[in-house]
Amino acid sequence: MNKKLILYGVVIVLVLLLLLISLGIISVNPGKEINSNSVNTGNYDNLPEKCRPTAGYTEESWKEHLGHHAETQDCLKYFN
């Protein structure tokens, strides 16, 4: 009987957690990834278009990407 109650409790907690995540009440975004929402909220509106991070890049990986291209190396000054 106790095992069934514990199992039901775990299932209820998991369902509630999934519901809260799907409604956007709880946000799961490990590792400070830049997603399309953060780019579109104006965080990078003051940067030239070629310097703005695209979706899927962390700030560190974006800086590394910029450094590999001669035409975007001047963008690195915006991320110091």
C-alpha cells in the first residue's frame, strides 16, 4: 500500500512539473544559452546586425565564431 502511494505521489509531481514547464511558469535553460526569445527582446538591438548572436549560440561560442572571421573580428569589442 505504501509503495503505491509513493508511486502515485511521484507521478503527480512529475505531471505537475511538466505542466508548469509547458505553461512557461518554470523555465529550463541550462548553460546561459542565447535563444531566439532573448535575442528578440532587444538585448542586442544596440549591436550592428552582423554582430548579433544567432539562436543556439552561447555568448562564449558566439565570440569564438566571430573571431574566426576577418569581417566580424571588430564585433568582439561589444562582448568584453
